[in-house]
Amino acid sequence: MSAAPQPLLSVERLTMRFGGLMAIDDLSLDVAARQITGVIGPNGAGKTTFFNCLTGFYKPTLGSVRLNHPQRGPMRLEELASHQVARTARVVRTFQNIRLFPKMTVLENLIVAQHNALQHASRFSLAGLFGLPGYRRAETAATEKAVGWLQRLNLIDKADTAAGELPYGMQRRIEIARALCVDPLLLCLDEPAAGLNPRESAELNELLKHLARDEGIAILLIEHDMSVVMNVSDHICVLNYGRKIAEGTPAAIQRDPNVIKAYLGEEDADEELHPEAVQ
Amino acid sequence: MSALVLAHHRISPTERLKDAAAVAFIALLLGIPMIGLTTIDQGGALRIATRWPALLAFIAACFVGRLLLRYGFDQLRARKLAREQAAAAVRDRNLAASPLLTWVGWGALGVSLALPIVFTDNRYVVDTATTVLIYVMLGWGLNVVVGLAGLLDLGYVAFYAVGAYTYGVLATQLGWTFWQALPVAGAMAASFGIILGWPTLRLRGDYLAIVTLGFGEIIRVILVNWTELSGGPNGITSIPRPSFFGLPFKPPGDDPTFASFFGLEYSPSHRIVFLYYLILALALLTNLFVSRMRKLPIGRAWEAMREDEIACKAMGINARNVKLSAFAIGAMLGGFAGVFFAARQGFISPESFTFNESAIILAIVVLGGMGSQLGVVLASLVLVLLPELGRDFAEYRMLLFGTAMILIMIWKPGGILAHREPTLRYLATTGDKR
């Protein structure tokens, strides 16, 4: 299906059940390296649950999530705890409702994202306590990396401002910058364009394309804003009621009758499925 | 954003005139049927009459009124903006260095160093100051758990008790000295911190508070009942006092004492002053340790954990280790303070480690401003000195104390010093490049 011979991430028969509710039903999906894979679907289709399963926040009821780590070889993400997914598998996510460290400055947010490397350099805080040169070098390197991302995401003027005091669109970018500081192999973005104005969302498109093409970061993107998804995605997977109903290139998805049915509804289900149309 | 507002309120006079003209035009449209035309009863028939002067006056009034109104609004907005900018400037200045607070800190250090020299013969003052410093140290220790890591701990006194009893038992039963027992008691308290932390890893907020409250009580009840080890309700008596590098503070005898070694005349105040400087040194070490930890990855992880635990996990931070380290280090510092307490009193019993103590230490942290080191000092002064000063009021003392706390929380809901100093700054790191 995908151009790459071996996918970076392959999700196989993933199922997540909450009591009687089948949030994800037998979902299989491949995510190629260096590509942007869009995950779309109506509200409640199971997109965020899918992310939670990938990143260790939920334990899937059935199925497997295999990551082909270029250095560490194959890994099973569903067996890892959430912090290990970010730390060892380098699969990093952002959140639908922004989760920054609001009272800490933007720079501190990005430094916290490099905790594991720094903690290692600080030798259980001992080298850090005495300010040994090894730790100082590591801290300078971490600051430089953070500053580099802040400059590229045009956030450097706000480096010393508390993250919670900044406008919404900026907070979205900070969250992405923070995730990038973990050096992700796969970046899972949960509705990064929500609440952005058209200009910001166009900038986001450029950023995502740049990250995938030039930085070689695979991106898994949940998004409702079709101008973003259709524009940047190489591949799109459509979920509805936890099932994959279509998969393919943006052009193919736009023509797919199942997708049109899921989004626009059919017959009498019309008003219920698409209340926005009434407004 | 502020640039936008700025551009919006700087309206040229012609724009104001245009705006007023638009209003006048609307007034004209509305005014023609409502004011310009009227009906008059003429011999039973209705006839339409015109009132152009009235309409003209109405339009003129709208035009002028709009001009004035707009001018007034713009003035108000400009003033509000200026006020906000001034506030932002103050905020930036606070962020820049807060030199005042630094000076207050150094001033407090100077005063605390000079205090026993000035009041050598006033045992009450030095004793009270020692008590203040114990609470300062406990506050700094609890600050790690509550202020930085955001874990509400209502049983902190348990670690204080563990430290005190560890020294008490080691000293009376095994003959250990203060300095030998100090690290052991700290390690003991730290392991109790982990014992408390482990089962409460998944708890937050109120639930965690209840468990820690219970933990504090469990430790106290064990101390009351485990008579063989702790002496039960009678406690442990005749705990040896710390010596000055092996020189005891005693009346001259066969062995060299502090007074005889330095050729001084023996005075009981030597020990009081020594204890004061000892706790001052311990407290300062605690402060140095906590301030440095805060700027290390582990300290930033504590604060990040307080801000958002889920985001921490998504960044690859092991929440369990971070929480346990906060509990362990906070407990260790409490244990050190406990050792000092036991050595100073020479007698400990479960009476000294009631929930009331936990509440006071927590009040010091909250009142001082969560995470603020200097705030803890100020709050300890308030919380220890207020009841002392209120002794003359006897039964109204606690009432005054409570009122003062309520008033502080009304005026300063974030604590006396709610300001948070960033652990590192972009401007500082790149100052030379700019």
C-alpha cells in the first residue's frame, strides 16, 4: 500500500473495548517513514482512543502495534508504558486540549521535554548539584536545541514567558516544539489546527510538510480541518464508529462513497450526524 | 495583540468625524419618520406635518454626542492600555531579577547571623529564633513535595518524627552521636517517604491528602504503642545534646569541654547559641540544596509533574521515579530537622508530632507562596511569632492567629510571595550574543 518497503509503524487488528463500547474495532494501519498519515472521522469515531492506544495511555484489548525502530529494531508499543513510548520508542504525541506546563516558561517547557538525556548527564543529580562540566555541557546543548526549535517555529521572542499566558495558537505551536525536542521518530498530532486562524493553519501545513520531507519525521495526524488534512497528508485513514471505512490518497478519499456517507449521513440520519450544516 | 489595540485606539480626527457622520446619517434615516414627520389632527382628519428644525437638532445632537462619546471611550481605553503596559513592565522587571527580594534574602541572612550575638543573654529570643528556623527548614523540605511537585502532603510530621526517633533510639540505646545519627536518620526518613509514596502514586489532590493524613497518624499511633522501642507515651528522655566537634557543652569537669577548650568561662548560653547556629547552618544547607535541585532536570520534572502529569508521561518522564524522589527528598529534609529537634529538646514524645504540626508546616508553605523559598521564611516568622506575641491575649491567641491567616489569604491568595523565578532564561544564556 505505502511506498516504503517496510512501514515504520504497523498497527494490526487493534481493538479497544470499554465495557460494551467498541471504541476501536479491528483496526489495521501502516504508517510509512517520512510521510504524513492523516486519521480522520466524525466525532467519536475513536481517533483519540487510537492515539491513546499507540502511546501507552490505554492498553488495547486486542491487537498489536509494531514499530520498526531504525536503531533498536522492532518494538511492541502496546507493551510499553506511556513514558517508555516517548523515551525508548520515540513516538511522541500532542494533545487535543493543549497540555503545556502553564506556569513554566516556554524554554523550560522545551527543556523538560529533554528530561531523560539531561537526567542521565546529571548522574542522578550529583553531577548537576556540583555543577560539573559534563552536566553543564549537556544543559547548554539542551538549551541550544530548544532555542533552535523556538527560532524555527517563530516563538523565540516568548522564550522566557510563562507558557500559560500566551495565546492559543502559540500554545499549539509550543506543544509541537516541545514534542520535537524529544527527537521523535513518529510524531502523533491530535488536532493541531484546532482553534488556529487561516494564516496560522497555512503555516502549520508548511511546518508539517517540512518536518516530514526535510527532518524525516513520520507524522500521524488527527485533524478535522480538511484544508490541512487534504493538503499535507500522503495517506489518509478514515474511521467511523471505531472501524476503518476507507484508506488511500487524499484524492481517493474525497471520492470514496463510504466516507461521504459517514460525513454527510444518509436518509433520515441526516440531521443527527451533521448538526453543523443546520447552523 | 497589544499592537492591535494600540492601532485601534489611535484614530485620526478625520476618522472620528467620519464615524460621527455615519452616526448622524443613521440618525437622519431613523429621524425622518420618527421626528421629521408627525401627524396632526385637523378637524377630525389626520394630516402629516414636518418638523425639520427638530430633526436637524436631533442629528446635530447625535453627531456631537457621538464625537464626545468616542473621544471619551478612546481616552479610557488608552488609559487602561497604559495601565496594562505599566503592569507588564513591572512584571518584566520582576522577571528580570527581582533585586528587592534578593536584598531581603541577604538582609534576613545578615540578621539571622547577628541575632545571637546581639541577644547573647536573652535566652527567650534565641530559643524562639531557633524554633522559627526549625519551621523554616521543615517548610523548605515540605516545599519540595507540595510547592514543587504539587503533592499535597498532610502527614509531613511523620518524617519529622521518624528523624527524631531514629536519633533518639540510636543515641540512647547504641550511644551514637548527633553527627553519626544525622545521615542515618535522613536515610531512614527518606525510606519512609518512599514507603508513603509507593502506594499513593496514582493519587492526586484530596485523595492523596487523606492518605498522607492517615500516614501521619499511623506513625504517631505506632510511636504511642510500640513501647519497647519508642517508650510509648512517655517518649524517650535524656537524649544527648550535640557536641562541638566532640567538645560537650558542660560545666568544667575532667574531660575537655567547649568552654575549657576555648578558655571561656562556662555559660549555659553557649549551648543555646550553638544550637541556633547549628539549625541555621542546616537550614541554609537545605535552602542551597533545594534551590539547586530546582534548577536540575529532576527539579524541573517535579514542577512539570505539578503542572501536568499526563504531559510529563508523553514527554518520556517516568512519573513514578519523579514522585518518589520528591517524597524521599522532602522526607529526608524533614528527618534532618527531626534529628535536630530531638537533640535540642533532649526529650521526645508522640505529643510533639501531632497533626497540628503538619498543618502548621503546610500553612507555612501555602502562606509563603507555593515553591517560594523566601516566602517560607516570612511565613514561618508570621506563624511562630504571632502566637508568641499573642501570649498576652491568652485565650484569644488562636483566634487572632486564625484571623491573621484569613486576612493574608484574602490579600495575597497566592501566598506572601507568589512569584515564580524561572530556572533558566533565554536572555541570560544568549546575553553576550545580543
